[in-house]
Amino acid sequence: MADGGGAAASEKVTELSGSGVEKGLPRRGKASSGRTLNTAQIPLVASHPEVYEPCDDSFALVDALLSDKAQLLTLKPRLCMEVGCGSGYVITSLAIMLRQLASGTQYLATDINKHAAETTQATLEAHGVHADVIVTDIVSGLEKRLAGMVDVVVINPPYVPTPEEEIGCKGIASSWAGGLNGRQVINRILPAVREILSERGWLYMVALEDNDPLDICHLMSEMGHSEYNNLFRPDWFKA
Amino acid sequence: MRLLTHNMLASNVRGATTGYPLKLEAAKWVTKEVELNADFIRGLLPKIDWRALVAATRALGLPELLPEEQPPEEEIFAEGAAGVEGSAIRRIHHALLEIHVQEGSLVCPDTSRCFPIDKGIPNMMLHEDEV
């Protein structure tokens, strides 16, 4: 699926089919079998009432990473980063997946929600992997010094279309409230990611059809990130 | 928060010019050993602000850990240096990746705005009137 060989940075939008759906309700334990060798284990993922739990969209994102594992190992990323790390399920899974590299790969994770940052830290510790976790808005404070340095960025953004006023809510609402077309936060994330992504870097981001993923890819290509792949998950809202 | 991350963080508070480097005030820190990877350090070192790293180690009360000036690369990456106790590369590796600041704060050099580090997590969030 990924070409993995190009010098240009690429973007993979993991599209969740079924437009207008809410971010899924937590389904602990679901769909975790068969993944556990390469991913975080659901029973070890920490939780907090104000933190988004791993759901189907988290699993879709980790599945996208898993299916690119060989290419990611070849990429030998120096820095990997998750924006909006929530429970920590995704960044922990990525760190576990790439553990065999022994290449010194370092991990960073940010969340605007303090409880999410602490939950992520607990999840990382429970799996014996490490990322530095920072409470901040997207990548604020890191954008200058990390410019062009991050090789893998993973994001499960707040993509649910909501009234604009729900943007900026504290706590768990910040994990899903996406404003008009679910794009308001995504539109702030994209230029920030463009800044920090290295020339060979990859962005993995979850999006709904409502978010117009082709337009997202188009925007990223206008920003100089010229290749992208779509990963369709037509099975997402079955079950 | 490791010193690698400290090296990458700046303050975006209103009124800050560069907001960098953040002054480190550490009340509690621990060290955790991790395997040294010379290639990783080699790739990373050009991106590291040496003065900010040195300032951070001194703020932790480790004046001997790193010299004021960055040692020449041929010394840092000399054959076998990674296996020598106290070599430059081991000190750099230790400073960047093995020190974890648990409690303390990061202070904006321009505005003195203080960002707390709590349970190892720096909080860089700004209030609406600070953006």
C-alpha cells in the first residue's frame, strides 16, 4: 500500500466510512485479539473519565500502522510523534511495533487535556516503553525547534462535525468536537504538521468522509507533501 | 520530560520574543538507563542547541556532566568511545535521554511565565489572554 521509497513526505488518511457517525463508544476488549504482539494491550491501557478510550477509530489507525510495519522499519524513524494522544493506545502501539529496530527512535506525544497526558504516560509505563508527553495545543511550543525533524506523525483528530461552540471545550469533548464538517481542528493541525514533518516523513491521520479526506490530501500536497495514500476501511461500522 | 524534549521546547506566551531556551527549575528528577545508539546521537546532535543542553544540566546541579563548548565530532564519535565510561558520547547520551525531570518548572526567558512540570509532564497550555 505504501510506496515507502519516495523521498517526498506522504500522508495517509485512514478514512472511516459511514458519514455523520459519532466517534464510537468505548468497546473495551473488542478487536484486540491477534494484535497484542505488536500493539498495546487493552487491559493495560489506562483510563480516566475525561479521556477518550481506544475505539474503532483508534484500532483503524493502529491497523494502518501495522500494515505499514515493514515500511516503517525500513524508514527507521528518528522521531515519532502523536498529536492528541488520549489514552496512549496508539503511540504505545507504535513504540512496541518499532521496538525491534533498536535504532534509538524517540517518541513524543501531546494532548490538550492534562488527564489524557497522564493517562498516556500510565499506558506507556504499563507496556515498558517511553515517550515524552506534553500538555499543549497541537504542537505549540515545539514547532520551531522540531521543524522538519519528525519522521512519523500519527493523529486521531477531533473529526466529528459539531456546532462551532463545542470547539475549545475542555476534557473529553476536545477528543471529538471538530466543528463545521469536522474540519475546524484538522485545519489547524495540518499546517502545524507540515512544519514538523521531515522530508521523508509520513503522516497517518484518521478522517471521516464528512471531513473531505481528498481535500485534506490536496491541502497537504499544496503544502509540499505531494504523495498520499488513502486507506479505506469499508468495514468500519459493521459489527 | 527528558532534556532532549527540554531542548525542543519554547514558550509561545504573548510578549515572548524567542521564548527559548526555557529556564529549567527541577525539584525532582530521576535517571533511567537506556541503550546508547551512536548513530542516533550522530544524527541528532546537529539539531541540539548545545548551550541550552548545558544550561539544563547545570540547572540540575550537574556542572561536570557537559563542557561549556561542544567537543569536536571526531572526539565524540571516536572509535570505541561509546564503550568508554565517562566519554563525551556517553555523557551526551546520558544528558539527553537518561535524565527524567519529574517535578519542577520551565520558565520563559522573556516573560518569566512559568510552565509547570507535574509527574514528568510539562504543561505548555496558555490562557486565552496569553496567546
